[in-house]
Amino acid sequence: MKWDETEAREMLRKGASYSRIARFFGSTTTTVHCWLDPAYAAQCRERVNATRRNKSKEQRKKTPHQVWKPSWQDVEARLAAIPADTRNLTQRICGDPIPGDPRRHWRPA
């Protein structure tokens, strides 16, 4: 049903709950509560604005220059430590580890 503030206020005056009014108009309880109670609406807006302010502060802390990027020397050194891949096609497809790979210290041989 289309929203009618007079009818909603009349229902509230007669003792209907916000959830019952919300069901009647096909809306949510919070929305109806905000429409009918300006103090509650102001409280909800303040909560939302506070959340937005906190999120924007967190986003300002995360700047791209704080991301760690390895130097080319580090990358080349790490790549040089990986032995040549001597596995056959089946071993590669099945995901067998490279023999002698120092990165597999956590997995038994």
C-alpha cells in the first residue's frame, strides 16, 4: 500500500506498533519509525554519519605509498633460489612439488 502519513499516525495513536505499521505499508520498521518520529530519525542519521566518518578516517590511513613493494634485486634473488623445473607434464598437472625447492620446507618430501 502507498505510504500515507496521516493514516500511519492514526494507527500509531490507536496503539499499533511500528512493526505492524511497517507490515501494513510494506516497509521496514526502522523506516516507519524514522518517518513518524523525527527524534529517532535524527538519532539514526547521526549513527550513519558517525559510521561514515570513521570509515573515511580508516580509508585515509590506507594510502598506496604504504604498500610494501620488493626491489628488483629482491625479486631476482628470490627467483634465483628456485631450482629449475625438472618435472614432467603429468607431475606439473598433478601439482607435484619441484624437487629441491626451498619454498616447500613446510611440506614433507
